[in-house]
Amino acid sequence: MPDSIQPTLSADPREARRAIRAGRHTGTTANVAPGYVQGNLAILPADWAAEFLRFCQLNPKPCPIIGLSEPGDPRLPNLGADLDIRTDVPSYRVFRDGALIQEVTDITHLWRGDFVAFVLGCSFSFESALLDAGVPLRHIERGDSVPMYLTNIPTAPAGRFAGDLVVSMRPFSPANAIRAVQITSRFPNVHGAPVHIGLPHLIGIDDIDTPWEGPATEVRADELPVFWACGVTPQAAIRRAKPPIAITHNPGHMVITDLRNAAIAAL
Amino acid sequence: MPDSIQPTLSADPREARRAIRAGRHTGTTANVAPGYVQGNLAILPADWAAEFLRFCQLNPKPCPIIGLSEPGDPRLPNLGADLDIRTDVPSYRVFRDGALIQEVTDITHLWRGDFVAFVLGCSFSFESALLDAGVPLRHIERGDSVPMYLTNIPTAPAGRFAGDLVVSMRPFSPANAIRAVQITSRFPNVHGAPVHIGLPHLIGIDDIDTPWEGPATEVRADELPVFWACGVTPQAAIRRAKPPIAITHNPGHMVITDLRNAAIAAL
């Protein structure tokens, strides 16, 4: 295992959340609580949350909702009995008027009585299914996070939320690309099947070596780049909608839930 | 509809077989009895049939067995109560010592007491499912048969049967290529998911404009060629194995069965 992959923090999602809550883990959640669903996070004031909910429902591939809090309530008991969304994510991003102003490890001091938390399915679940099937993932072998790109594929707008789709990219041999379509199709709640394969310039990606977020991953001459809708899409929409405050996860630093990946497979 | 597409002979598979048996239809079976499974045919003497059965079982993607006759019996009642394999295919190919020597519309005069007939699933079933889902197929729009290529992908040999895989090719937009993987994965008995996508030189296809069988189909700059294992693969194996006699269908001129396409879907 490369040095850059963090050692497994904990096989148990409750223990992992306790460690994060106590400030003992501030890194990415790759390899943490393997087999359990992790999620993307978006927190918005209630007067923005209704529009964002509609944005998610209109754009289920990038924004599959797996958890939604009551306004002002930091708990998401359906995802974890003890889960406190103010403390249980290793790294948060704070946006003010659409601008990323801070990355923090705890948002208790920022929490408001009108905040609504959205937890959206994340590709870690389908990556786990790919690895279980023997389909290799280069960015994981290298201990990197996945490269993400802003495409020219418009999302369906909802009120003030709009903008283009963000995608993640994984390179595969053609046979493994076919297998990856089959495997990820079983997981519609964590982005499901790819949105594109093979011809990135058609979706507005002119330079595969320059991701919008994350490090580049080599695509070899005998491979095809395969693209999935990404849960970072809301961050692009938030940058554009400019709510006075919004809080998200820092990419790769996810919400760890008690749901099992195998339990959310459609087939 | 282009002139070159034959008008629908019959919506009913029994009527279609009666018309073929009576010599009233000798063309391809595209558009005949839509919704019903059609099959590839290979007939071999009993002393070659056991090896060919093992070849099919070792190579289920090109050779999915949907019907197998008793030696000497030209009936396949599981595929159609009245089906007579000597008369019910519009065009047969006769191979002697591996060489194609004749194309005929009836093989009654050639039938022997030791002949075994194999019927193998055919891509018409999954093409029907693709069209039902709104995924266009250019060769059908043009009234052409599908282009087929001999690859460098070896089949698993069984006795005297061996050789490389024959594939069919259909061009798709990247989004439709992904949808085509999903849809055809539901039909493992008619070749199932593609075997290759996007980089034909990797499977030994250097000139996409020169198929091994069938007319070329344009692949546009914004499309990917997608390749499926093809039921013509046994004809390549027969050419190589050189049995004293073997009879197959003429590509596109298939065995029409009473099985519904929807009934053979795995999901």
C-alpha cells in the first residue's frame, strides 16, 4: 500500500464518527469503515433549502438524497443514531455569498436554528463494489482522490440553483469499462451508471490532465476515461447561487453512515 | 422506411415459419415476427456434435444455446411446436471440409440420421430491446445487416473447435453506449453485454470500414463503436475444424422461435 493511503481508521462507522468528533481524524474518509455508505454534505438556511431540495430532485444523478435533516436539527438518525452533522465530518467548507472562505473541522460555532443538512450519495459506495468485483481503480492504487471536472452538461435549474454538472473520472480497459457500467448501474442512490464514456471533449473537457478538483489520473492509450455524475456538483451550484452562507464537506472528507453499501444496491 | 427494409412478413412466428417452409420468404428475418426470439443455427454430425456442445458451453457469449435437437430429429419443440429445422430457415449455408460450398433454402435432401441441430441466441432480441428503449441502430435505419469482424480474441477451444471470436458492431453516442450496456446485460442468452467498446485496434480490428461479413456501418466522430460476441463465431470455428459436413444459417436469415424476447430477459 502506498504511504499516502491513510491506514484504516476504524472498521466500525460509529467508532469512526467518534474519532472524527473528538478531532482525532481530520483526513479523508477513504478506507474508513469499509462496506458502509458515505455521503456528500450540503447545509443551507431554510429559505434556500426548499429550492435546493427541488434541485436535488431534478438532478438525481449528481444529487441523490440519502439523508435530510429537520430545520435546526443537526441529527440525521436514519443515517446513524448518534450522528451529529456539526462535528462528525473531518473537514468542512464554509461558503459566504458563493465564495469559499474557510475550511474547518467543526461547525458547532456556525450552526443556526434554520440550517437544513442534505446528505447525498457518494461514489465511495460504488468504488467499493468495483474493487470487490476485481475492477482496479488507479486513483486508489496511487492513494489519490478522484479527479473531478466541470462539464458543459447543464443541470436542471431550480430557483436560484443551476449550473453545469461536475463529474468524476476513472480510467478503465474497455472490458472493465463495460463491467463498471454494469456494476454501478446497481447503485442509483450513489450516482448510478456513468454519464459519459470515451470522448471527453464532447462534454466540455478539453484537458483531461487538468481537473477542476483533485489530482490528475493517467489515462493510458489502451484505456477509456469513464465519467460519473459527482456529488461536488452542489458546490458548483452554491458558488453560482451565492447564498449568504452554505456549508459543505471538503471533497473526500465525507459523512460516514451506518448504512451498508450492499443494502442500497437496487439489484 | 428505406426501400431496402423488407416489409414485415408476419407478426406471428408460426405463420412466418409456414411462409418460409413454403418457399414464399427467402430473405432475411429482420422485422419478421417482432418480439419473438430468433436464433443462429449450426448443424453437425453426431461425432462432431459432442465437441461442439462443449465449445458452446465454454464460450457462452458467442454461443448461448437456446435449442438442441436429438440426433437425427429435425424438430425443436421447445422453440416451436411445428418447427422443422430442415425447411424453416430462409437461407442455409452448407460447409464441406470447412469450405462454404453452397447456399440453399431447404436442406431436406441433405438431412442425415446423425445430424444434431444447435440453435444459439441472436442479437435481434437485444436489438429489439434497444429500439424499444429509444436507442437508435444505424444499420437498421439503413435497412442493412450488422457489420461483423473477426477479432484476435481467442475462443476457449474444445476438441477440434477453436479459433477467434467474431463480433458484431453498432455505433452509439457515449450516453447511448452506456444505455446499451445496461439493456443488453439483461439478455445473457442472446450474447448479453458487449465484449468491447471504443478501441477496436486492441481486439485486432484495424479497419472498421472493412467488415469480415456484412456491410460497413459509419462510426461518426461523436460516436463509439460497441462490439458484441456474435453467433457467426461457430462458422469461423467450422471453417477451421473442417468437419466433412456442417450446415449453418446464412447470416441474417435466422431460426424464428415461439419464445418471446421479454421472456428470456434475466432481469
